[in-house]
Amino acid sequence: MSTDEPSKDEAILRAMYTVLIDVIKDTTTDPRLRHPLSDKTRTAIRDALDLITARQAELAEAAGRPMNARPRYVDEPRRSVSVALDPSAVKKDRK
């Protein structure tokens, strides 16, 4: 198995993370309404997400993969392009 392929543990963690996020999305209510989940359950979900994220980071580090995935907007470019600008090439057009 290559280091690019997720291990069975990583696949399980990703699935559990996705399920918990979907539960959060499906049960999110208007702030003026009472939440359908108890405070204890919501705290347990937060704690579980923290544990999953910590273990994913440990597994990624052990496999030598960076854990730098970040959310992005659909229209956001995947990579930022840096262009060096020569100050002497800038035309000064002051009147």
C-alpha cells in the first residue's frame, strides 16, 4: 500500500467525521428555536470530532503526509501564483 492511499483506520475516521458533520448539518436549527439534540449530545459530538481530527493528524504524520487541507471556495484558485515584480520595470505615470 502506498503512502498516498488512506489506511483502513483513516477511511473509518473519515467516514465517522463525515457522518457527525452530516448530523450537525441535519439538526441545525434557527438560533431562536430549541435545538433537537441535548447539550450533552452536542458536547459529545464536538469531543468526538476533536478526537477524530487529532488521530487523523497522528496517522498523517506517521505516514509522512502533510495535514494541511483547508476548506476553500469553489471559485478560489487551487494554488496561489506569486509573480516577482521588478520595481524598475514599473512605469511611473504621475501627472
